[in-house]
Amino acid sequence: MSNGSESVVDDVKQAKAALSNIDWSFHPGPALSETELKPFNARKYHWYPATFVPEIPFTLIEILTSPGATVYDPFSGIGTTYFQALSLNRKPIGTDICKVAVDYTENLSTLFDPDCDHQKVLHSLEEKFDEYSDGVDYSTEVSDEILLDELRPWYSEPDFQKFCFLFQLEAANENRFEKAALRIAISDALKSHCSQNRGWGCVADNMHPKEEQIMDKRALSGVSSKLQVLLRDIDDHLATAGDYYDEIYSSIRDSQTIFHTDVREFTDIVDESVDLVVTSPPYPEMTDYVAAQRLSYYWLGEKVGLSDRFNNDMNTEIGARRKRSRGSSNREYLEMMYEANENIVSKVAEGGYLCYVLPEIDDDEDERKEIVSKVLTDIENRNEMSRIEDYMRVIPSNRRSHNIKWTSLNQERISLFRKNDES
Ligand SMILES: C[S@@+](CC[C@H](N)C(=O)[O-])C[C@H]1O[C@@H](n2cnc3c(N)ncnc32)[C@H](O)[C@@H]1O
């Protein structure tokens, strides 16, 4: 039965048969040859918390849509869905409230340009890194907009100087590919090379490293090695991306595809223009996406306070961990998610699909289980949406979250819906 779109699989039975054959734990993954396109792991180059495995969006996009389809991730984080869509010759769209995540996705997307010579970028940057000299005070050369006083307590003095060197190198660089590569590596290194070694929660809570924790983390060589891996990986990945990749990239090169916005207010794409939504919404009280990026926000010139009022991104973030002590946090989470659902559903085309990946909570966690299930029934209760199927994913034990409230998180539910399904 046709819903009129050629961009999605119209035969739901066929889609369900293919999806029910997938081992959603992806463990071990399929053996693929060197020349076959594999999921691109955007998480390898940034420590951004609570991202999903690239195999999930890759599989859903490949099975449910055709090349040229529009794929939207409303909570796009560092673009896990975005880069699978692009590599599979679909048009990617992403929105996120975290400016740092959006900056990362934009820059990685720049490096996905088929005109980019990744080896040339690497060599040129390595030559520039060689100009670093111990004993120079690079902090005097850095733009006033960067909040250096906020950054200084997090690093040893040698690392602080190396970051100042990198900041001015990035600001002065006029080559857009080199600039993009530097922005990715700096943003990642600001946390992974800070002296607070007890995880992102301490950074989110603004717990400066103690004197005995301060150590030299060799920030410049860290950035350099990460860039080598990143640029080589993109090169290898694009070599397998297929004949139409250049065409799809040209179609997005000059248009905005990644937006820094509250998803509830996203109006930059027209209603009913998306063939597939794949996303993992924020979970209630689990992660502070914005505050955890405070070091990168300081570099971008923005304050991040413990309280929402200092930062608009924090203010509009859904499900933040810091709200856990407020009695109203679960109600607030649901209200925000219902508003998000409404706007997200409005973007899906007739016959298009929507897929949410959410944690499967143990039965003894009644309240939390109910909240997550309400997010899904809210979609199901919208007139035009039908729930097609749910798939369970067992998270391999080495990838499980050990966050205090979510220690029992060992499964995810992948819930698939369709708009105006006539089959
Ligand atoms: C589970 S993460 C998504 C990670 C993503 N799947 C990835 O692999 O990178 C949820 C995301 O929702 C974003 N978010 C929270 N509130 C939001 C809002 N009001 N509008 C848009 N994005 C929001 C967070 O910043 C976070 O990046």
C-alpha cells in the first residue's frame, strides 16, 4: 500500500521482517570487508556523554529509507545519526540545545567535505604545532572573549599555556578545514586533558581539581595524536561512501543542516518534510549535557553557572541531572518532552517513520519506568501516529552506565512509529 513517498520503505511488513532479524546488541558486529561502508563512530573524537552506538541509526536509516531521504535527529548530540545519514547518501538534519555539541557536528561535517585533503590538513597543522615554544606566555595573545580566568584552575601551567597557544592558532587560522579540525580537537581535549580526573560529573558540578590532582597532561601531543586518528579515519570512511556521496554533500554544503536550538521551538524546516526521525532523547535526571561541557563553553566565551539562570542552554535543557533534587523534576521532564514530541511529530512526512531509543528500566524502578513509558505513549496517542514495533537491545556490559540512579540500565528499547500508516 502506498503512502506516496519514495523515500521510505512503504511495505511495513517487509521493514518489520528486516528489523526483527537484527541483533540490536551488535555484539559481535558483522564481519565487513575493507571496502564496505561501516557506521561512522563520531564518539571516538569527543568524550560527549550518553551518546548512542552508531550501529542503531545506521541500521534504521539503511532499512527504512532510500538514498536522498531526509533524516532528522532532534536531540542530535555530537551527530551520531547525522553522520550515518550523510554517509548513506541521505540528507541529515540535527538540532541540539548544547552549543558545544552543535559546534562539533558542524566542524566534523566540514571535514566530511569531499574537497577536503585530510593529509594536507594534518601536515599543515603539525608544522604549526612545531612552532610552540616553552617559556612563552601565550595567554597574552588570546582574544578577550575567551574566559581564561575560568579555565586556568583546571590545568597545570604548561597545559594552560598549550591551550592558549591552540586558541590563538585556531582564531588566526583562515583555512576552514584546519580550523574545523582544530575546533574538534580543542573541544575534546579541554576536558580530557584537564586535571580533574574524576569524570564529567565533577566538571558539571564545577569541582576544580585539588592541588594534588594538578598534573601535566601533555595537551599538545594529545591534540596532535587525536587529529592524526580523526583525519585518517574520515579519509578511510569516505573512500567507502559510494558513488552518490559527492552529490549529496553538494546538496547540503551551502545550506544549514545543524541547528543550535531548543527542539520545542524548531521552525527552520517545514512541517511534514522528514522521512525518518532517529533519536535518543535525554533521560530524566541522568546527565548534565550543558554543564559537563563547561570548559568548552568558557572557550566559546560563555559562563556556565551551577544554576540555570547563567546560561540559556542550561535553562532549556530537558532532563538535566542537576534538577534531581527538585520535587517537580519528573513532571517538568514530562511536560517538556510532550512539547518536544509535538514539534518532532509535526516534522514527519506522511508515511514517514519515527524511532526513539530510551532506556528499559527494571520493574523495581516503578516511577522511572512510568516516566519513560509515558514519553512513548504520548507519541502513540497522537492521532496520526501508529506504534509499529519495539526492539530490545541488551547493552554489552562494558558499555553500561554506572551513574548512581541508573545502575540497573542494561537494556534499551528501540520504539518505532509511523505517521498515517495505511498498511
Ligand atoms: C541522549 S543525548 C543524544 C546523544 C546523541 N544521540 C549522540 O549520539 O550524540 C540527548 C541530547 O539532547 C539534548 N537536549 C536536551 N534538551 C534539549 C532541548 N530542549 N532541545 C534540543 N536538544 C536538547 C542534549 O544536549 C543532548 O545532546
